[in-house]
Amino acid sequence: MLADGVDQRGRPLIERKDRLRDAFDDTSTLVYVTHVEGVGELVFEQVQLHDFEGMVAKRKASPYVRGRSLNWIKVKNAQYSRPEALGFGRK
């Protein structure tokens, strides 16, 4: 991600998100999500209520790294209505 011609990947997530907020408008498929702290269980209840695939928890001070990282955790919704999207139900 470049902002003003400067690579932002080494900056903390919270700074990158601040710059990203103004980079696009929300659409039906892409929505900017604000960060929340200390209410992960409540957020996950909303994930389940709205039948989302899951959520990702990230450390706000973490730099961007390609691929998986110990700085983020994907929490899957086992009740998601499209289990094949989670890799469940494959034969």
C-alpha cells in the first residue's frame, strides 16, 4: 500500500487503517471496518447473528507481512450457512 508515494507496510496496522479509511468508499462487497478492543466475544456474536464466515483479530501495532502471521488470528463461524467456504463438508 502506497500513500503519498511511501510504502506503508512497515507502519503499524492502526496507522495503515487511518490512511486506508479515505482511500475508498464502502460498497456492498467492500466495507471499512473500524477497530474494536476488548469486545471480541460481542463482535463474534454479531458475526454469528449476521451469518458471516468469521472474523480476523489483528494486533494493532503489527506491520503488514505477506501470508499468515502470529500477529493475526482467523476465527471461523462453524454455523456459517456455506460450510464449504470454511473447508467443511468436502468429500
